Amino acid sequence: MARNEETDPARQIPPAAAAIVALLNTRPHGADHLFPETLHTTEEASAALRPLGLPDTVAPTPERIAEVRSLRTILMGLLSAPDSAEAAARRAELTERASSVTLSQDFSVPGKVQLRQVSGDPIVGGITRAVADLMADGTWSRLRVCDNEGCQRVFYDTTRSRTQRWHSYATCGNRTNVASYRARKKARPDGRP
């Protein structure tokens, strides 16, 4: 029986992952920053931060936007080199930032325990809770940076084998493969790949 990719749980992106991917893609990235910073204005920041806990009635201040950019840098450091000394330093920074947030267990839903933030910045809490959820359930490792140097978009790897290299094969994967083929062909004196 063929699997339907839209209903296959391995292919569905958890809301916490989608929110973190969207946040990380607000950074300037790609060749010559083809994709510019998108946390410049209150409107842009509000759209990016709503899924992470920014209340609808609150506009992000410049200080809050600066804090989010700083957290975003920490998370990109964790994502870019997960087993490096830099990652250890980034984990320590994230731990320090998360210590400003107090969470409480909420047992109001039968059979479930939910963490509810009781103090601290709601955005810092939303980001650190989303990252903690992804790390706890093992899906943090599905967050990847596109291998195309001209792109470097963050994406959620939906493959069963967790080996997806490009955010989009049609866009970045195909371009990378064609460029590689042409380089190999050009390098050979007889013109064969």
C-alpha cells in the first residue's frame, strides 16, 4: 500500500519545528545575503514571533527584536555545528537565556502535563520551549541548513532516513547537481563527465 505523503506523520512538520524554521529563516542568508534580514519592522517581527508566543496585543519593541536576533544566532550556532566546541558554548548561552523564564506544570487536561510559562519574556519562553520540545522528542536533528551555498535556507527534513540535503530538490538540489556535472565535464580533457 502506497503511503500518502501528506498524512505520513514522518512527513508532517510539528508546529514547534515550523515556528523555529520560520524564525531562523528571518536571518540574512544565501549568497551575498540574497535573503535579507526580515526582523526590521514591527510588522515583520510580529508575524515571525506570533507562533512563538508573542501575544496578539503586544508589539515587539526594538529591545525584544534585538533579543530574538541574539537567540536566533545562538540557535544557528547549534544547528550549523551540532558537535563542535562552538555548539557547547551555544548550548550554555541558550541555558543562560532560558533561566530567565519560569515554567509551571499544568495538569488541567486529563492525561496530559503541559508546561505553562509563569514569568519571563513570553518570546524567550516560546522560543526556548519550542527548542526544548524539539530536542526532547528527537526532532531537533531534523532541522537542517540547505547545502546550496547560494541558499542556506533552514528546513525540516521530512525524509525517513534523515538525509535530505536541500530545502527543495527542484530548486537547490537540481541546480547543485547540474553545476557539479558541468564542472566535472569541464575538468576532463575529453569533455566527458
